[in-house]
Amino acid sequence: MNLKKVATVIIALGLVSSANAGKLTAADKSITTDLCITAANGNRAAMHNTIKSSGYSSKFIVDKVQCNGESLLSFIEQNGKNSASMLKMLDRRQTQVKITDLANNTLVAK
């Protein structure tokens, strides 16, 4: 009977510790900490508002902000909810623009 109680306590502690493992807490109230926590929560609208209120551009934030010693994008990949959507929102380097000068097109006579 005593072994059953010990096993039950160990299982309960394991479940409690695994439930708390994914929760992030802010170390301070700096804007970079706020950006990291908001990004990890995966809410695009909240992230947009946090970026806007920070006064920095999203490009600057992606290039310069460090979360727990790693880049913001790596931090989102490892710790974020809805990470694919957040990465798509923040990492705009994959976007390509092609401009064609229509006035320069000339017909070639055969």
C-alpha cells in the first residue's frame, strides 16, 4: 500500500512540473522582455501593438532583440505558440519584389 502512495505522488509531481515547464515569466519590465514574452504567446495582433508601442521597426527588432541569449526568431521557434504564423509576420526577408518597366518594352521587327 505504501508503494502505491509513493508512485502516486511521483506521478502527480511529474504532471505538475511538466505543466509548468512551458510557461514563460518576464525577468523585468523592459521593452525587449515584453517583446519576447508577447512573441512567445503567439498573438499576432498583440505583437503588432507591442512593436508599434516600442517605437522600433520590426526589422530592427528581428535583427537586434535577443531573448534568453538567442535571436528573437530562434526563441519563437523553440518556445512560441503559433510559431509559424509569428515567424511569417516577423521574417519578411523571404518576400521578393520584382519591378518590370513596361515603358521600356519595345517590339522587335522580324
